[in-house]
Amino acid sequence: MSTVRTTDFGTGALSRASALIHTLLTVEVLLLLAASPGLAGLLLLGPDPANVPLAALCLLPLGPALSAALYALRHRSRDLTELHPARAYVRGWRLNAVAALKLWTPLLAWLTVIAFTLTHFSATGLPGWWALLLAAIGAGSLLWGAHALVLTSLFAFRARDTARLAAYFLFRHGRATLAAASLLVLTAALTALLTEALPALLAAPLLLSLLHGSRSVITETQEEFTA
């Protein structure tokens, strides 16, 4: 008669898959709850370009919510018997909310200026190539923000140091930047072709993909910039 060792329970492929699904679902629900005040405000806003500043204000709670989700996903257990995703999410929010806002707020403000200018471009009197330049700057800012979000979620650097590292890694790790760019394109496509709610509902797997693509950034930060 065969016996099953208790140390083997929860470590098989099926258990790991179940643990991942449970973690993703828990993190997704908590992320939506944390960002719900702003998301509810977005639902009330119309598509009028004049509402761009209000939309940015509604997105403020999303920064800490995303940061806590990245923290929880990074510290997730592969063992079905050792799952505490809710605890990890709350800890991540408590540790990183202020730090995330220090970077998320100026990024949102900068992107708001770009978006407002582009949506009212005909009134600026600027040549058409300025629109392309602003769009490129906006895209670069989003990629910088992706690196900054990962760094501020996983490491306890000062805001200005995180900002510098994020800019450094934009070109230092082109593959990680390209991975972040592909996720941004995917998010934009889901929003434009299907519904604005879909990226929010798929936030947890998208963030897990961001972590996977940022492995080289995380590894170098651990080896070169932490004690």
C-alpha cells in the first residue's frame, strides 16, 4: 500500500496551477476594490475631451492599487498549502502606497497635459509633427512608468532614485522595455476594440506578465543597487 508524504501535498503541477489561479483571482478582486472609488468616477464621466483632467484625478487610486498587486504577485506562493495573497496585497499597499503616489501623481499630471494637448491640438496652431512628437513622448513616459511601478513596488528606494533607475533601465534592458510596450499595446487594443472594462478585469494576469518581462530589471536591481 503506497503512502503519500505530507511534504508532497500542494507541490504538484495541479496544485501550483490552482495556487496561481487563486492568487490571480484574489489579487484581481482586491485591486478592483482598492481602485473602485476612481473607477466609479470614470464610469460617470462622458467621452468629452474636456474631462481628461477629471479622468486623471479618478485614476489616482489606481497607482497604489497596481503597486500592491505587483507586490502580492511577486511574493506569491507556488504551494497550495501556503497561500496568503490577500495578506500580501494588504502588506504591499501599506508599504508602497505613499511611494507609488509620489511617482504616479506626476506621471498622471504629465500624461494629462499631453492628452489634453492632443485632444485640443487643432486649437494650438502647432504643426502636425508636434502631435507625433507628443504621442512619442507620452508612450515613452508610459514605458518609464511601467519600470518605475515595478521598482517602487518591490524595492524601498527614494522616489528620485526610483525615477532615475527607471529611466536608466529604459535603454539598459531593451527587452524588458519591449515587453512592457507590448503589454501597453495589448491594453490599448483591448480598450479600443472591445471595452474599457476588459483591461481592468485582466489587470492581474497583465501585471504578472509585466513582472515576467521585468526579470532582468529586478535581478540587476537586486545585485547592483541593493545591499
